[in-house]
Amino acid sequence: MSSGTMTGPLCDEYPFQQAKPLLLVDVDGVISLWGWGEAERPHGAWTLVSGIAHYLSREAAARIAALQDAFELVWCTGWEDRANEHLPHLVGLGPLPHLSFERRMAGAASHGHWKLAAIDAHAGPERPLAWIDDDLGPACEAWAAARPGPTLLITTLPAEGFTAAQAAELRAWAAARA
């Protein structure tokens, strides 16, 4: 039997041959942290990115990087291509493909969140995806519930960033789709 990739109608019968789920990764509030109490500063380091101070968590970035075997990682951040300019050498994550956003598409055109139109265009309706962000409100929850493909939203707290428990939840979710 050949070890090549199978093509044709039989592919749909073998989900292990299909693409990994997408993992959409925001930066601010996920890897770039803020808002902790004076005595509660998480592990991380201050750095300037495009003249703006960011407190970056290498731990959060390492947890995300460890998911690359289960997911196809994509930057889903207002940093857009700047994430690849800075984060690979600052926190060891990337380079990754990134989404580009049309900020004028807020409201109904983007289902109520400025990132959703770009996510829909990149992922399509069926591909399983998980999204890590600190700003996933009711519009995102409604979008995820209505989306035909499996969708998991992971909301981070900006003072903590992406946690070990969230990484375990994502790994279990991806394993259930394998």
C-alpha cells in the first residue's frame, strides 16, 4: 500500500487524512498580559513593540506552541503580520500564517465582532476551529453556535493569559476530532 496522500471520494471516510483543526491565536490578553494586581504579576518580561510596552508571557507562548501537533496555528490578532516580526524572537512562537482584518466591517457585516469576517473567509463554514482571545462576547458565542463546523472559544483573562488548563481543554477537544 502506498504511503501517499489519498485523493478522491474515499478521503471523507478517513478523517485522519483531513487537515488539523485551526487554532486562531490572539496576542493581546493571551500572550501580552496586563491588569494584574501589584503583588500578582505573572511570569513574563516587558518589551517595546512598535513603541508600545508589552508584558509578554513566554509560558503562554510555549503552551500554544506545544499544541502545533494537534492544530494548525494562525495569528488572529490586530498585530496581523507584525506578530511574525516580533513574537518568534521575543517568545519563541511563530512565524505563523496571519489573518488580515478590515476594521470598517464592524457590526452586521462581521456578525458583530471585527474579526469574524476574516475568520469566516479563512476557515470556511465546516473546518473545525478553536479561537483563543480575551474579547469573546455574546456575538462570538452566537457565531460559534450557528457555525456548521465544530467551534470552541477559549476566553483568556488578560492578567493571566493562556493557561495550562486551557491548553489541556484544547488538546482534549482536538483529540475528540482526530
